[in-house]
Amino acid sequence: MNRPPHDFHPLLRVVHWLMAAMVLAMLFIGVGMVSTTGPAYLALLALHRPVGIAILILVVLRLPLRLVTGSPPLPDDLPPMQVLAAKGSHVLLYASMAAMPLIGWAMLAAGGYPVELFSGLMLPPIAPHDLWLYALLRQAHTVIAVLFFALILAHLCAALFHGLVRRDGVLRSMTVGTPPSPVEPSQGDSEASDFDVYPSANDPDAPEFPEAQPKADE
């Protein structure tokens, strides 16, 4: 499937916005878990685990897709510091999206908690049962979550800056894509439109034809 060189691959765009919705949901779930106790906490925890693992799976799928399909070039007039910030923030975003579920998974394993995605579907532990390690991973999970939230805000501000202020196509490359260019008329059509088979009577350069003379009565 061909695509404009200034757009991301359509499949990569679908994965991007699917992950964006899931990450946004995870942020609200995490805030709710911190500020809620009782049955609501257990319900949010039951959502938190499978959504986190789903994000991890999408990250694993998205990285090779990004490497295979590539990414459109940044605008030529973008300052070098902004280019460096854009590339660095994308690396940090990918690292955070992979680290958050992995650390959460290891944290639960270290605390001796089962990692249950759905009814009867359990994930194996990826860390030994150790309360000191559990406390360390819990703190790391919280710190990375705050930094991840700051990265998302910076990413959103940069996207709006490109889309509303610079209007350089960077935001459009990950949303609706570049609109198709208008089809230009071919050279043959242009010549045909410029050639008049029947010259106008008002054209001074038109050849003069003798008027037909009426025949004499016989």
C-alpha cells in the first residue's frame, strides 16, 4: 500500500491512537487506585493489570512496525534543539510504555501477588518473592508513572504546537494524513483546450472567407 512520504503508515497510526486511549485510561485508573479503597480499588486493579499487559504487547508489536515502515522526516526548518527534543522524547515514551507494565508485573511477583489477566488466566512471576524488592519496585513504578505523565503532557503540547502554530504537517502525519494533490491536466488536454477548431468571429487574426454570392435567376 502506497502512502505519502510525509505520513506514518496507516497501521502504525491505528496502533498509536489505540495505545494513546489505553494509556490515558491507565492514568485515570492509576489515580483512582491511589485515591480509592474498598471494592472500588479491587475493581480498578482488575482493570489495571490486563490493560497494562495489553500496552506491553502493543509496544512489542509497534517497535518492529516502526522500524519496518519508518517515519516521515521532520521539517527542514525545525531548530536542531527541537529535533533533538522530539527524538529524545520518543525514545523516552517508548521506554516508559515498556517499563511501566514490566515493573508492575515484577512488583506484583515480588510481593507474592498473582498476576491475573482474566478469569483463570495467570501470568508467571518474573521476579522472586522479596518484600524489599517489592517496596523498591513499587517506588520505581510511582516515579516512572509521574515522569510518564509529564512526557505525555509535553508530547501533547508539541503536537498542538506543530498542528496549530507551525502548521507544518507533523500532527497531520499521525492523524488524517496528507491530502492527495490535485490532478494536473496533461499536456495533451492543455493543447486541445487552447486550440479552437472554429475561430471566433471577433478574433482579428481569424481568416476571412468570401461571402457566398446568390445565384442569378435563370
